[in-house]
Amino acid sequence: MKKSTGAPSEGFLPGKLFRTYEEQVELLESRGMVVEDADWAIKVLRRVSYYRLSGYWYSFREFKLDGSGRGDTFKAGTTFGDVLALYDFDVRLRAVVFTSLAPIELSIRALLGHELGRIDPQVHFRPELLGPTARKSGTATASSRFTNWSQKYENELNRSQEDFVKHHRERYGGQLPVWVAVEILDWGKMTHLYGLSPNAVRDAIAAEVDLTAAQLDSWLKSLNIVRNYAAHHGRMFNRVYALKPKLPESGRKPELASLESLKNRTFAQLALIQFLLTQLKVGDSRLIPAVMRSYPDVKIVPISRMGVPNGWNTHPLFA
């Protein structure tokens, strides 16, 4: 077996040594992980990096005796197979989340372009026709929000190779009407434009999903982060989200009431997606529950680590 020299090269960061695949497996075993088949584990590490898998075996690590966090050793019964099962589950989850968010994004885009188009085809260039956070007569912060959005929009427009953009460049000087302009926006820029919109527009779109404008705004921002994790291979399993979506009062939306204490966990983010799919009548609300039911039987790291409550499969949004 070829061993790494361990000798740092010039500019090398102290404490970080290169390890071969064989050495990575040996290290895991030395820390208490059961590797069922070393050759198989090496094949896995060739396609999924040690660093990426470390996010999934983190929950298997023992806590330090001083309570300062998790140490390097693994809990008894930790297996490489269980870690890989969690990773594979997360791959499936990211795929269905991305698939489920796509029709929601398209629907919100269509609604936003239509409602803003009622005001003026070029409303996205006229802050005086937008909401208070976009008016140049407002605060410096309000003005900068519109300017920031406009710059990002122009960058997207200049980069776009879509046929409809080329058509408008040739025939109308590139001035897209708002119902066309929304088609080149990603989720983040779409959310930004929603926030800049007049209150009447925000309210009309929020009413389509039976939420207030403030609630929908917070949901769009939260789900933008979820979408980015799904699109860029970020770990969704066992993640704690910094943004907490605003939820309706429990009496008005009982199916969302149980999420209040869990709204920064993965399960609550999935529930938002399920709710929007149902309200907008788009996509397939069976996809996410189907993947949830495929969670592997890993006793050390149960599905509750995702903020999933007991009896989740009878929840109105997942049943």
C-alpha cells in the first residue's frame, strides 16, 4: 500500500495532510467506524469525496468530554454503509426538492409578470410605479435596493442568449416588457422584484396561496436558500436554516401550526413546498413524501434529526 509522505510542501497549511484513499479508510477505522469492505469504501471515496461524506458522518461522532462539541471518534455501531445510506437519501431528497420547486418558481414568475404588467409594461424600470421600497423619493436604502436589483437585472439581460431576448434586442432595443423580463430572473432576483412591487401586487399574489404578502416574501427568501442547496449539491439532511419563514396564525392554517418550533429545520422547509404545490395546484406533491419514506433505517441517526415529528406521514401536507 502506498503511503503519503506527510511532508508539507511550501505554502502548505499546518495540520492538514494529504491522504490516499486507503489511508482515509484506515483513518475512519482507527476512529471507530466499521468499514464493511475496504475495497468498496475506496470505490465510494473515488466518486464522493471524503470531505463531502464528512458532513454525513458528523452526527455519528461522539461528543467531547468537556462538552465543547463533537470529537473525532465515532459512536459504537457506526458503519460506513449507514453513512453512505444517509448520503444517498440526501441525493434523492435534493433531486425531488429541485423538481418540486421548479413549478412553484414558474407560477410565481407568471403571476408577478402579469400583476406588474397591469400597471405598466415597463414598470420594472420605473421605481415611481413600484412599491415604497423602490421609490427614489424614499430613503437612501430604498433607492439602493432598486438600483441593486436593476444592475443585477441588466447583467442577466446582457448575458442571456434566449431567442426571445435576441428578438427584443433586434426589434425593441432590448426593452423587455415585465411579463417577458421575469423569464430571465432566477429565484433570488424574482424574490427581490416581489419585494419591490406595489403592495397591491404583493397582496394579489400572496392571496393566490392564501398567505399575507409579508409571509410569502419570507417564504420566497427561505426557499431561495433551499433551492440553492438543492441545485448546488449542498447537504439538506440535518441542516439548520438561518432564515425562519413567517407562518400564519395557528387558527387560520392548522396544517402549518405544528411547524412553529421547527421552522428552521428541513422538515418545515419541505412543508412550505408541499403547501405551495397544493395552493398553486402545480407539480406533484407525492414526490417529497415518497422520498421521505425512503429514509434509511439508521438507529444512531433517526429521521427526527431533520426536525421530522412523530407521525409525520399522517400530516395533512405529507399524507
